[in-house]
Amino acid sequence: MELSINSKSSHLNKTTYIKLRWIGIIGQFITINTVAFIFKFEFNFIVANTVVLLGALSNIFLLYFFNKNQLQENISLIFLILDILQLSFLLYLTGGIINPFCIFLIIPSIFASNSLSIKTNILLIFLTISSIVVLTFIHQELPYPLNTYIFNNYYYYSVPIALIVAVIFLNFFALTFGNESKIRKEALDKIQEVISKEQELVSLGGQAAAAAHSLGTPLSTIKIISQDLYNNFKNNKDLKKDIELLVSQVDRCNEILKKLSVNPEIEDDFIDKNISLHDYVKEITNSFKEISDKNFIINTEQNYNSFEILKSIEIVYGIRNFVGNANKFSKKNIYISITSDSENSSISIEDDGLGFPKDILAKIGEPYIKSIQSKNQSKAGLGLGIFIGKTLLEKNKAKLLIRNSETRGGAEIKIEWSNKDLKTI
């Protein structure tokens, strides 16, 4: 639980942040001294260099006095505020908001928008806008000879307005896409968790088979010896019962090991093997029939081109998610059609339920979506199952069509592969 909480906490990567600050500090130093000594602009470059030096000292402090790789949110906020104030003071010394380098004032808040909490971002946005407003009215003149230029008020005040709009828009853009990225990452982590569990089952099945193979020889030896003992001591009433028990237990162990063995005559759902699409669907629907009273109607087209493909955990789980959704939301019937010709193979899964709500139909396939029109909120999910199924199948070269069925009334999922891709999975 602690690991989960920490993984969702807000922080900045220390190494990345320090590198970006060094780029900014070095850029400020070069710009100030180039303008002062090469272009001979007249301004208080000593104070400006002192401000840059303070920025460099703060970066050295950050580098050597914070040992963690991730900066906590409160520490990140302090240094980001320092960045805004430092640049604001440099702009104050060199013309304020009309200085073309004022565009850099919006960078700290945008940089933080994807990593820190919404409260911290709002505070940084507010501070940035406040700095822009202050620099619009309170600042020293542009360095000589630029101070001879007179700007029209329409142009002058359009600059801070444009900066404020840019701050709000870019932060909203970064926050929105950052949040979507986090949601997608969380959903993909769930996929990895599911696949890892399935792989553990595969590994367990393999270990069980190996154990069965290894134990077969010693058990056979024990059985032979116990049979000899029984033949030699079957007239001894005291030993006969013990030997009979020994023989029966050896036989029982053999029966258990037979079930664990990789036997071609015994169906094993966990071990990869070559099966057809029809067998894929049959195995999946059989698992639902044991727990559901719905009707699974499987239709294999007459021109079905049956060929075997490798049984994949990802494909099984992907198809199972869509069959499970159809079972959950159907009224009584689930219709599954399997078609295959010389070029393409497909599986169509339809149900007789209410179908996808119209307000989320365009978003189907994205994680964590919820309809406000759903008539049965107890059954409504967050779209995670569809996202997982879609991602796993597309990873295995499938094309998916997700829509409401035109014939059954419910949802329709069509999963299609080209045969050449399906055979190479």
C-alpha cells in the first residue's frame, strides 16, 4: 500500500530539474554579458549578474543538500517560486514586460504542470500572472539605446495579455494531457499486472509438469518394491494391511501426477499450444457457461478457413474481456460469429442488451470513462476492461471495430486479423 501511495505522489525529478536550471542560468549569464560588453547596452549588469549568481548558488544547494532523486512537492514549489522571482527581477532591471525575454517567465509553471498537484500549479500560475501584471507597470527602462523607442499603448498592453492567455492555455493543455497520460499509464500498469499473473500461472503449470516428470521414476521404483513386498508378505496379517496401504498411496500419487503432467490427451488451459480461432472462442465461452445462464450462440461461417495458431495469453485475455462484457450486459443471448477467408479472419461478438450509451460511444477504448446516461449504474463500468482487451489485441496485430449492433440491438465488437499476421503471432 505504501508503494502504491508513493508512486502517485507529486514530485519533480531532481536530475532533470537541475539540468534545466543550469541551462537557464548559463543562458542568462551569457545573454546579460553579451548585451553589456559586446553590444554595449547600458543597464545595471552588476546587479543582474548578482541575481544570476544567486540562482547558481541555489542550484548548487539543490544539488548537494538534497540527496533524494525525487524532489518533494513543497521543495519543488519553493525552487520554482525562486525561478519565477529571479527572472522577474532580471526583467524588472531590463525593461519589464516589453523585454522580449519575458516569454521565459511562463516556463516554470508549465514545467511543473505535468508533475505537481493541481493546487501547486494554480499557485504557480497565479504567481506568474501576478509577476506579469507587476512588470507591466513597475520596471526600469529598456537598456540604452533601446529606451529611445516609444511603443503604442495597444501594442504595449497586448504583450502582457498575450502572456497571460499563453500561461492559462498552455497550463490547461499540459494539465489535461498530463492527466490523460497518467490515467493511461495506470491502466497499462493494470494490464502488466494481469499478464504477470497469467504468466505466473503458466510458470506454475510448467513447474508442476516438471515435478511430475521428476517424481515419476522414484514412484515407479517404490511401486515395484511395494508390490514385491506385498507378494512376499501377503500371508503376514500384521504387514499385509500396511503394504496394501503403501501400494494404494503410490497409485494415488501416480494419479495426481498424471493430472499435472503435460499430457496431449488432457486439455490444459495454461500451456501454450496451437489451436484455431473456433477453439479459442469455444474454450472461453465454456468457462462462462459454468457461471452464467446466458445463451452463447456460436456461428462458424460455411467458408470458414480453419487453421491453427499459437495459443497466446494476451489474445485469450483480450477476447475473454469482450465476451465477459457481452455476458454482463446482454439480456439473454450472446452471438459470436467466426469468419475466415484466404486473406482475413475475424471474430464478431454481439449481444441483445442496450448497447453502448451514446455519450461515451466516441470515447470507447479509452480507460476510466463513465456514462451519465446509463440506466443501470450498478453494471456500468469505467471502460477499463475494453481498454485492456483492445490494447492486448491490437498489440497482437488485430484491428478492432467497436460500435452498437445494427441487427441485435446491443453492443458489437469485431476483431479482425490478416491471416499472414495471425499465423506469425
